[in-house]
Amino acid sequence: MKTTALSKLGQRTQTPPISWLMKLALDHPHLISLAAGFTDNPSLPVEETRALLNEILGSPRSRRAALQARNVRDARRPVPVAANEIYSPERMLITSGSQQLLYMLTECLCDSGDIVLVEDPTYFVYLGIVQSHDFRCRGIRLAPDGIDLSHLEQTLEALRRRGELKRVKMLYLVSYSQNPTGLTTSFAKKAGALAMLKRFERAAGHRIYLLEDAAYRELRFAGDDVASALALEGADERVIYTGTYSKPFATGVRVGFGILPEPLLKVVLRVKANHDFGTSNLLQQLLCRALASCRYERHLPELQRRYARKAATMTRAMREHFPAEVRWREPNGGLYVWARCPKPLQSGVNSRLFRSALKHDVLYVPGELCYANDPTRRKPNNEMRISFGSATEADIRTGIARLGATLHELL
Ligand SMILES: Cc1ncc(COP(=O)(O)O)c(C=O)c1O
């Protein structure tokens, strides 16, 4: 055939790296995967879910309603945000995982060639959305308390000078125990970022949204909660907040949510109706009851304790087995440790380290996958995302010992 029936998007969309990382795990039966962002298996709320589904399907009042479709607009539920983060339930939307919302939002805001500002590094699955749509990214340097505001300013200023500010639609921040670095953005940084976006709006000719992805907010096991950007002045017009029940409840349930500025919400709702008529009503009923009965809230502390223990097991093993030149920060939540190897040692997909780790039957996410294709930035190639989410504590210890042995061989 000379041509293809596939659209440009169909042709551009690549296999997400996580899919081939998972395939590698299947192809190596003895492999310990510290790559997947899956959650802890034993702590999945099996009994709670069974009891809640029994309640829903046992009650003559709720069982038929739960199995019937609902209007996409009906999908509004109380969501876990802090008390000072005011939002009207009218601005809320439930989606099939927060991934669906990230996809729809980006699609609703961007056309081919438009620019999304992202943290450098960022959640790599989000980069797949950007790549397949032919959107562009500018990476903003990360400091321990969130993006470097002076770099954000320089980037916006450079885009303004090139006449490209009108292509900039939003800044995407994974603000709590970030995937992949584990860093949490301070409230001051959120305030600074929002003020900066506002300052450049006039030259852009439209709003530049702040998209706050709070996927890991409830997996914090140390330190205090930081208020979200929803608590900032002007947030109702500019801040998009996305959250998920996947990480704190069950990844298999696939329910996420968002709080959106009203005009944007209208558009996303229309797109969502075209996508799927609305998120599974049964699963929404399940989560609604889990929240109302406080089963959800009671489940969280145990989950946080487990992740705290697993994170400590991982970093203890890293101290024991990794060469001293490899650096990382203790995570305060989430599922990941971000480790940096000394410069000459590369960690990328084609590196000796990655191949050798595979031979030692251990898998990590090469850090380079988490950097956007930004022509103005160089992609570091000496970092690894290592997850303590789904592996058992015994596997974490063995996996880190194997990775440590690999690192010692190559350094
Ligand atoms: C930062 C971040 N945002 C969003 C998601 C999507 O989560 P879900 O679609 O399960 O809600 C993930 C999943 O790993 C993530 O790491």
C-alpha cells in the first residue's frame, strides 16, 4: 500500500513506554520490577469494596439506579481537598481516571504546535499525550520546592519575544510527591507561578491555565499537607485541579476527578459526552459510598503507613547497596525514589546500566523518558525512577541489592 488510512494522530501515537516496560517484566519471569507505578497489592480495599457493592446491589432503592446510565452532567461528588480550598460543586467533573481528564483538557486547550509548560522532569505518560497530538513542550527546571520561577519567567519572556506566547496554553504541575522525583511544590511556588502566568496573559491574548495534578496528594506519609492552588486568589478562573481515587483506593476502579473553571468545564463535558457518555455509574456509586461512610478515610492511614515502611525499606537498602556517588532524596509520599548517578554513567534505555540491570533481573524507569522533547533543554541521561509501590518489601530489598551490584560493576 502506498498510503495509510491512519490519521496523523494514529500514525504519531507510539506505544507508551510503560507498556514495553511491563512487557519486559513479563518476558523475564524472575525479574523484580521497580518500574511500574502500581500500588501496593495487599492493601487494596477488598473487604470494603465487597461490602459497599453488596450495599449498593442489595438495596432495592440503589441497585437499579447504580446499573443505569446517568447524564454526564450528573457526575458531581464531594472530593477530598483541604477546607480552605473553596470550589463550587458546579465546577466538578468525574472522569475515568484522572488520565482521561488530562487527555481531554489538553485536547480542549491545544491545537497542533501549541505549547504546554511542564516540569523538567515530569509524568512521562502525560508526555505521550503531548507527543501524539503534536503539541510542543517547554521544560521548566525543578528545585526541591517546585519549579524554578525565574526559569519560568525566562521561558515565558523568550516565547514572548519570539511571538509565540499565544501558543502557550498551560503550565502542568504534578505538585504532590511528584511522579517521578517525589518532590512537593510549596504553596509559595504555586502562588508565584499563578501570578506569573497572569502577568503574561495580556501578551498571550488569552488565559494561561495552571493545571495542578494532585494524583499523589493522599499518599503523603511525612510532613504537612500543602494547600493546593485552588486556595489562591483568582483560582476559580485559572486553576484546573485534577485528582484520582486510583492511588489512594484502587487503581483498578479507574475513577478520577477534576475541578475546572466554568467555561472550560462546559467544553470538557461536551467532549466527555462524545467519549463515553459519562464515567461508570456503578463505580461512582461505589466511591460515593466509600466517602460518605468514611471507609475511604479510614483506609488512608493504613495505606500511608505501608508506603512509609516500604519507602524506608527502599532507601535503607539503597544506602546499603548503592555506590556513595548515587544521590537521591528521601520521599515524603507517593510511590517513587528518584536516583541520580554520577554523570559519566548513563541510565537510558540503550545504556549499559539498563541492559545490565535487566541481566541482573531488575527493572527501573530510565529518567530520560520523563523529560519533554524541548529543543531549548538538554535531557539528562543519568537518572532512574525507582518505585516502592507494588513490590513486596522482600522484593524491594532484593531488587535494590541487584541494582546496587549492577551500579558497582559499572562505576
Ligand atoms: C502524576 C499522575 N497523574 C495522573 C495519573 C493517572 O492516574 P489515574 O488515571 O489512574 O487516575 C498518574 C498515574 O500514574 C500519575 O502518576
